[in-house]
Amino acid sequence: MSRARLAVAALLLAALLTAEAAHARADEASEAQLQYELGAEFYRQRRYGEALDRFLASNRLVANANVVLNVAQTYGVLRRPIDAYNAYTTYLNFETLDAAARLRGESARDLLLPELAVIAVDSEPSRAELFLDRLDLGSVGRSPRQVATTAGDHVIIAHSEGFRDGSVTVRAIRGVVVPARLELARIVGRLVVESAPPGATVFVQGSDAALGVTPLTIEQPVGALTLLVRLPGHVELTRVVTVRDGEDARVAVELLRAASGRASLSVRGGPAGARVSVNGRVAGQVPLALAELAPGTAVVRIEQEGTTPWQGEVVLEPSTSTRIDIALRAPPSRPIDGLRFVGYGIGGAAVITGAVLGVLAIGANDDFYQSPTSEGLTRVSDLNLATDVVLFSGLGVLAATLIMDLLWPWPEDTTATVALDR
């Protein structure tokens, strides 16, 4: 299958997936609204346990401040002050609340304080996921957050990606908001960079701050890094390294002296005599070797009459030769190409004609029911038959043409391989 047809297929697939995702979101929103309405009806009937189940189900589908407020109020009616306090805290975390709504939520929450104990948890880094007493009990939110509980000793556990879990034991006091803070230790490994010659400066790609000078040993957060190793008078090198917990990530590079800041380009392959253009200017014919080119990105086009041209963007690095191996080929053609255009044309025309006949058949059918006659019945039957014959014939021709089009092999297209010779 040609690249153009593959691109069209990819676009159609992407559109289908986007439509499916939008449809799924719409379904979730509709289900959330239904669960909310059921919960509101159960609440009016004073069936508070069933109402709570519906409100929670609605909020799991689509988080909503009004639904969370209903959850908090229902917990209050069920005399579950700890759950009510925590639900009010979740409600107050919605940034969409206006000042009046926030004040009402804070007032309702504060009325519950004498019945329970509260731990105000903060952490570094912030937005750490918090757990009360045990991980298997599930998260109680993200820091900073107030967590309602019973009076007594409790363990607050904090989890944040890239940091070690932290915990602190806090004595919660009834009617009091007790502060608690956790400092999470970042998970790090050691990065060791060596270069020949030494004295190169090491950077992380995307940052202007240097990590240090080789030989370099430094602690770094775990994860993948792209390093830039620079030494004046030498070719800059890029290396990707993964830092792991408690391990040494070692990088050793040999820096090549930059004899000049220029780049070179060579084109090999066939057919010989093909014209080579660089950035829109004719540079010569295959085989070709160009030196003293400015480093950077260049657009190279290789073409010859009777073949499919190749064009690509290549990188010209300082003191490096960029090599292109080309194989120009004749334009792709297939004996079936003429037949498939005829097949698609005839099939499409038949389908359109069948659709028109179908519309006429519907009109004739309506006329027959308004004024039944034998001639009208005959006309309806004839049009129905003609519609079926023409429409299904067109669909058959389209299907047969499509099958042949897909199964018939395409000839090889022009290809090229780009490599860097450092």
C-alpha cells in the first residue's frame, strides 16, 4: 500500500479514536447525571444510604463540587461526622467555588470539629498523596490537606513520585486541628561522567546550568537524562543515561578535536547521474561528495527523469560526514490502476443512481398509499426492484474493486538511508 494511502488510513483511524473518546466522555457525563438525579430522589425520600451510594458513583464518574457537597451533607444526616468533614474538605479544594460558597462550606465543616479530631498535613514536595494509618485503606487526598479522624495516635503516610515514602506519627486531639509536616527524601543515584581529554563541562539538555566538569561524580534524581559534554576546540557530544536508585550511572566519552567547524555530505547509489540539490540549489550528480558545508539542517533532493524523486531533511554536524545511500526507482504503477478507476467510477455511479431510485421508490410508495391503483403498485414494485438491482450491483462492483486494489502488490518506491560518519 502506498504511503499516501497509509497516511489517509492513519488519519481515519485517529478520527475514529477521537470520536470514540468523545463518545465515551459523553457517556460518562450522562451516567454521572443519572446517578446524581437518582441520589437526589433517594435523598428526598429520606433513603439516605442509597442516596449516598448514588452521589459517590456520580462523583467517581465525573468529579463535581455540587455532588461532593451533597455527599458531605448526606454523611452529616447519617451521623458520620468524620466522613462529612473530609467530604467538606474535598469540596473546598475545588477552585471553581466563589467566595460565598467557600464560606458556607467552611462554616458547615467547622461545626463538625467538636465531634472529631483533625490533622492538618503539609509536605515537601507538595501534592503528595496521603494515607492514614495504612496504605491499603486508600488515599485520603493530596497535601496540603486537613484529614479528619478519631482522637488518638495515627500514622500519616505520604507518597510522591521520585521521592521515598515518608511517615509521621501524630496524636490527634478531639476538637483540635493538629499540624503535621513531612519532608520526603528524593530518590537519587550517582552520575559519573569521564571524558578524554578531561575538563569538559557537562550539561543536562534544556538547562543552562552546568552539572560540573569531568571527571564528574554527582548525585542526581532517578530517571533518564540527556547529557551534553562540551570542551572548547572539540566536537560536542550527546549521551542518554538512566540514573537508578542507589546505583552508579557511568558515562565515558572520547572527545574528537574539531579540525574545522564545517561539515561534509556524500551521496552514493543509483542510478548514476541523478541530480542532487541542497537547499534548493543544484550541487551535482550521483555519486557526489561535498565538503566545507555549513553545519545545521539541510533539505536534500535527488531526482532523475523517469524515476520517483527523493527528498529529505538531513543533519550536517561539524567535522562529520553525512552519507546518503539512494536507490531511485521508476514511478509506481500497476496494471490494475486503470481498472480500479473504472471500477470505482462505475460502482460509485451505480450507488448514486440506486440512491436516487430509492428516493423515487419512497415517493411512489407514498403516492400509492394516498391513492391506491394497480398502476401505482406496479410502479412501486418496479422502482423497488430497480433500486435493489442497481444499488447492490454498485456495492458489489465497489467491493470487488476494493479487494483487488488491496490485494494487488505495489511496486517498490524510492528509498534512501542516511548515516553519519564521525
